[in-house]
Amino acid sequence: MKTSPETSFPHRHLLGIEGLSPLDITMVLDAADGYVDQSRRVDKTSDLMKGLTVINLFFENSTRTRTSFEAAAKRLGADVINMTVASSSIKKGETLIDTAMTLNAMHPDVLVVRHGNSGAVQLLSDKVDGAVINAGDGRHEHPTQALLDALAIRRRVGRLSGLTVAICGDIAHSRVARSNIQLLQIMGARVRLIAPPTLLPPKAERFGVEVFTDMRGGLHDVDIVMMLRLQLERMQGSFVPSVREYFRYFGLDREKLSYAKPDALVMHPGPMNRGVEIDSELADDIDRSLIRDQVEMGVAVRMACLDILTRPLREGVAA
Ligand code: NCD
């Protein structure tokens, strides 16, 4: 089978949202729509990736991302190997490359990698033969999170273009924010950042966003409110006076949500600290919260990414 321009993805790896076109993003989201249906069937598996090997290589803790990549690969019929490496035992640089070379010798077709250092996944992708998917590198990018967020929004609202999305909280340490800012802008949405000054990246306006340091002003008239976790593990020292204060000024509750559009939707990538970033009852309100959808969309988007990145391989075999 020949690859036609509409079905070909012009990237060997998925290292970030940066560099993707609206067409690339739409291709992933459209494929993922089909995988939502497949995942809702009683028999969820197909043999699309039969014979192919996916290695999940996680140098950082993860629950939902790792399990959803595992579920995604299994639903496509791939063989999956999970490797979790305690970050404390890793000496950056050489050890990372050594690990990559060892794994490469096992001929994985896809390597899904999470690493605590920004840029580590890119470095690894230069050394291996298979496709690499970035499952989060430091505070740099987390492309499948932004794609699954986009899918959750697109399925509930019907579009991304023209929406105003507020990303709130610990933006300085967040790869989720960085990937989402880019994806939303590529797809024609407007992005606002809301955070205390200590949790904003330096010169945040350079991202082409509007920046607010108060929830009332920032949430005014927005369609989507995306909350972020306080990334305590990436903070040296304390960036907020106290958790109670933080919730009071920046935690999302119904009162603050009332500044947004009447039907505005709430998101959180998880894991969430209930009562710190978001009011617990609001997080569980299925009319206003997309948090449960985000988890479901995570598997479908990862199936789409695995499918799309292995197409050249599968089509090459079939030719
Ligand atoms: C995010 C991550 O790891 O970057 N979580 C996730 O992938 N579900 C966000 C976070 O850890 O707060």
C-alpha cells in the first residue's frame, strides 16, 4: 500500500507540539475519534500493530500516562515492555544514552519516553532506530497530553478555533502548559495564562498569550479553564505562601468559575490535589468538568499516535 499525502504524517517521532501543523494535529485527533469508539467496544483489541514492539521507558513517576500508553499499545495488538527507572539511580547523559542503546538493540518499533530533564527525549531520539514519543520531558513538552486535551474539548464543544482558554496555576514548571499553549494557538484558539507572579515563566508574554495575575480578570468570559497541579517536585524552595492561601486566590471553585462564560468547562491533567488547585465537588461535576473525559481520551490519542507513527513501517511491510 502506498502512503498518500493525506494519510502521511511528516514526522518520524512525536517529540513535541512545536513543529506540528494544523493538518498534523487534525490527523491525530480524527484517528483518535475512531479509537474512542474501539475503546468503548466489549472487544477492544485489534491486530493493527501485531508483531510490533513498544517499550515504555519511564525515568519519572507516572500513573495515567504510563498505563494509558500501555493500554493503547495492547489495544492495537502490539507487544509492550514497561521499564520504570527510579530517577535517583540515573546519572544524566551517559546513562540515558547507554540505556537507549541497550534498548535499541532489542529492536523496539516505538519507544515511549518520560524523563525529568527537558531535552532528554530529543537526545535519545537521535540514537535509536524506532519512533520516539515524548511522554513528558522536564518542564519542556508533553505532546500527547495537549492532544488529548484538544480531543476532549473538540468532542464536547465541537471546535477549538475561536475559543478562549485560560491555563491557570503552576505554569512555570509545567510541560502540559507549554504543549497546550502551542497546540491551542496552532488550532486558532486564544490562550490566557493566570498565575501568581512566582509561578509564571519569565517574560510569559513572549508565548503570544495574555497574562493575568488574578483569577477574576483572567477568567472573564473564557470558554475553557485548564487547571494545573502545583509541581512541588520541580520547585526548589517554596513558591506559594501556603496551600490554603493558594486555594483562596488561585484554586478553582464555583465562585471563581462564575467569572467565566456560563457554560465554561473545567479541565485538569491530573494528578490533582483536591482542595489545592480545584474544589473537589467541581472536579467531579460531569456537566462542567472534562477531567474524566481527559483520561478516556488519553488512551484514544495514544492509540492514534502509535498507529500514525508506525504507518510507514506497516505499509512498508504490506507493500
Ligand atoms: C502531567 C505531567 O506529568 O506532566 N500529568 C500527566 O501526564 N497526567 C501533569 C502533572 O504531573 O501535574
